[in-house]
Amino acid sequence: MKLPKELRERKELTGAANKAKACSVRDCSEPAIRSLSENKWNTYIEKTGLITEENKQHKIFLCKAHYKEVNKVRKSQEKMYQKKGFLDNTSAARKGKYLGE
């Protein structure tokens, strides 16, 4: 629903939505660049050893340095569980080469 112009111009309505969030990791005051789901990312954050603060929205806000650290762990975990042979030799198949049996 779009608000009337008079209400949009009032400063009281825009305060909380435009605030920059801080990183959820304890003792980090950097501005957050990512907002992640607590359910999906909590296991990766625990594996890095970071301690996050509780949030009512069930979101985790991470700064650039902490996001990079957690994303490395996530990618390594996903690589371990990737199906063997999945997407192997796809570049050769695209170029029209015969893969042979």
C-alpha cells in the first residue's frame, strides 16, 4: 500500500527501516553487508567458531570479513556433499566431443 505524500515526508515513519544494521557477531561493530537466514546459516557459523547475538527476526547480519569466513566453510561443506560425477565433462559435451563408453 502506497502512503500519501504528506505521510511519506514525515521523518518518524522512515527511521527504523533505513538504519544500517551492525554485524551480529559479538565484539564486531562493522556495518553488515549481508542478511542471512538463521535456520540455514547457523550450522556454518558454528563451524567457524563465531558467536552471534540473538535476533527476534531470526536473521544474522554479517560484515564483509565475517561473511567471507562463513562462506568459505559453506562452500567446503557443499563440495564434500556434491554428488560424484555430477557435472563432470560438461564442457566437453557442450563442444560436441564424444565422451565414449
